[in-house]
Amino acid sequence: MEAGDGTESGLPNVREAKGDGCGMRHGDGSPEIAFSSWVIEHEGDLAKQRPFAREVRRAGRKAWVQAPAFECPFEPHPLAIGQHGMPGRAGHPASKHPSPRAGIGGPNSAMMRDVLGHTRLLSRREMGELLPDWRITIRDGTTGGGGARQA
């Protein structure tokens, strides 16, 4: 989001900006706050997550990056326990087991296979490597919530 008239976001002095998180059009530190919630894990592998983290660090004067934590047992994308640690998880037999996602096409739907195939949760160590000198927190051990903010 960018400073503006609030017509897109409904908030005063805030304007929504859509684009590529790996190449934002902002100058260094031009938005006061760079905020990312559950985006970095959808960038793909670690090599693709690096440019996203670098861009968040560059763009905002202050920043927050929130993502599900690998260390938490519950993986929120398929709504399953422990599935994020399975190799080749998009084609893994566990991805075919019933889950609450059944109401939106099920865990074996094309949409869920795509989500599982392109989502990679970061560990606390990896988040720290991508965002050095930031404070890394894991909210709790059940919902998978974690975040990083500039120290």
C-alpha cells in the first residue's frame, strides 16, 4: 500500500499498490511501512524467496514479514498436521487424505496440488538468514504463525 487518498483501501491516507514483491517500484525506504502477510512462502524455493526478502528490506523504512513457520506442526495451507515436512508433498499419498479443505475442492484438487507444489515454509533459521538483524518470532506451536520485524 502507498500513501494516497484512501479510495482503494477505504483507509484515510492509504492507497493499495499491487505488483511483484520481488521488484517493487518504490525507492529505497519510500513507503513508511512494508508489510507482508503469508506471501513469502508462496515464492517457491529458497532461491526465489531471497529476492522477495531483499526487496522488503530495501523498500520499507520499517517492515514486517509474517508467514507460517516450518517448526509448527500444523500446516495451514492443506489444514493438515506435519504435511509440510514430507518430500514431494504435492504428489504424496498424504495429500489425498480428507481434510477441512474438502469444501473447496479437497486436498487432492488441482488447486491444492498447485498450492502444495509452490509453497515452501521457512524455518526460523532460514528466516533469520533472509532477514539478518531482524527479530524473528514464532507466535505459538499450533497455528504455524511466525513473523520477522526490523530490529
